Amino acid sequence: MTDIQQDGRARRQQDIFDLNRTKLIDTAVDVINEVGDIREVTLTQIAKEAGVSPATAYNHFPERMEDVFSAIVHSRMDVAANMGATLADESLSVIEKLKQIPVTYAENLVSLGYAGKVIVVQMFNLVNVNKWLDQDPVQAITALLSNSEQYQDRADEIAVNMATAFRGAMFEYALNIGDHELFNRYSEEFFLKTSEKLVENILKQY
């Protein structure tokens, strides 16, 4: 077999690997939402629904559901990595760019349905095993604030406060499962509106 043939075969194998991974992640979100109780979802079930063998699924996700959760986070929630064009857009002010960060996170999370709430609940464990997002939004927020004469001196402090406020709203939204009276008001609409106003409300303090 020539080097060209080997390269072509390797590319095809990588394409198949990537296709199966995407299929498994998309199916995982669908299955989690359809079942509605994460305790009843297994990787074997996801593999079956995706039309791949359990062995293929375990090859992609050796730590089973922990790796599935991490894959969903990285494929659907890595907003900082996908906002390059927005953050580099010179026609937008620093504040306009800042406002897009929590809004985009919130919209992505809500689009996942119940599966989005599941990964929020799993956040602590994923962070502890280094399977959450590589880039914390605090870094992007700090970088933006550092370009603002008004806020650059307190950029780190403001960024941490914004991220903390968003995480609080995110966890409250995630806890709105079923008919629990304490968390009923934290609907999708409430979460999205809170995210839209978050930057403005934090900056009022400065």
C-alpha cells in the first residue's frame, strides 16, 4: 500500500469516527430529552438509537455517561470558541460584545432542553475531572473589559461577578424540573431575560 493510499484510508477512518461521534452526541441529547430522567439513560441505549454498536460508543466514551456529558458541553456549549467573529467585530462596542456572551450561553443551553439542565447539574463533577470547557468565560469577559477605559481597572473583579451571576441564574434554571414550587419561576423565558439584563445590571454597580 502506497503512502497516498494509507493517507486516504486514514482520512476515511477519521471521517467515519467523526461522523459516529457527532451522531452519538446528537442522539444522546435526543434520548435524554425523550426519556426525561437521566437515571434511566445508558450509553448502550444511546448507541442503539444512533445505529452504532455498543463497542463503538464505548470507544468514543470510555467513561460512559460522564464522557457523554462532556462531549455535549464541548459540542454545544463552547460559546467562547465560537464567538470569535462577534468579539472581533469592530463595529460593536465593548458593552454590546459583553451582552452577547451570557445571552449566547443561555440560548445554547435552553436549546438543549432537559439535556441542558442535566449538564448544568453535572458541571461540578466535570470541572473536577477536567472535562468541562477549557476556556472559562471569565477570560473572554476580562479581555473585553480590559479594552474599556471605564472598566479596565476593575476588569477582573467585574468579570468574576458577571460569571458568578450567570452561573447562579444557570443553576436556578437547571433546578426548574417538574413542579417544584421553589424553582417554578425560573422558566426558560425568565432565564433568557435574566441573561439579557445581566451585563447591564452588573455594570450599574460600577
